[in-house]
Amino acid sequence: MTRANQGADDAAANDPLASATHGGSQTYRITIPEIDLSASCKEGESVLAAMVRHGIKRIPSGCHGGGCGVCKIKIDAGQYKAGKMSLSAISREEMDKGYALACKTFAKEDLEIAVVGAMRKSWKLTP
Ligand code: FES
């Protein structure tokens, strides 16, 4: 575990809704294995908003509206709903390959995410 995501783990450990149904509201687990990160994401909450809520640093973001593409991620496992995204920020071919914009990605089950694009630079990962 890295120091950078310690806060995320602590927040998730203290989150009674993590990966559970509680009071009719579903919560899902988001994991990013390459950076040893795990956090909960509430139903209807974007992946980006969940990361911000957990205080996870070094998550690139810009417009928060699906228009700039800086929050691009790749979903390796799990079902999700994609909100409206600009085709200038992400192509249909990328979407077909599982790429999405974290600010417009809404989990429908636990998600496993790969680090791509600006997020790789932010976490100082090799290309
Ligand atoms: S922050 Fe701009 S597309 Fe997600």
C-alpha cells in the first residue's frame, strides 16, 4: 500500500456502505490494482466524484462534465453506465474497447479500473 492511497483505504474501511446495499442505496467497490487503490462508490455517483470524496490525490480532472477527456480511464471488469461524453474527448472506438471518462462513469457493479492517459503521468507510472 502506498502512502498516497492510505486515506482512501481508511475512508473505505470506515464507510459502512462499502460494497453493500443499505437502505435501498447500492454501493460498489472500485479497485485500481496497479496503484493498489480501493474505494467505495455510491449508486449514481461518478467514479471521479467517489475518488474525490475519499480524498484520493493525483486524480487528473478538468471539466467534470465529459468534455475535456483528462479523466480518461479503462474499465477492465464490471458493468457501468456511461453518461454523456464528448466525442472530442473520447472516441466511439475507445468506448468500445472499455475506455470511459471517470466523471461520467457510474458503477452498476464492482469495477476494476486500469490507469491510462493523464492519470498514468499523475501517478508517475511508465507508459
Ligand atoms: S474531467 Fe473533463 S472529461 Fe472528465
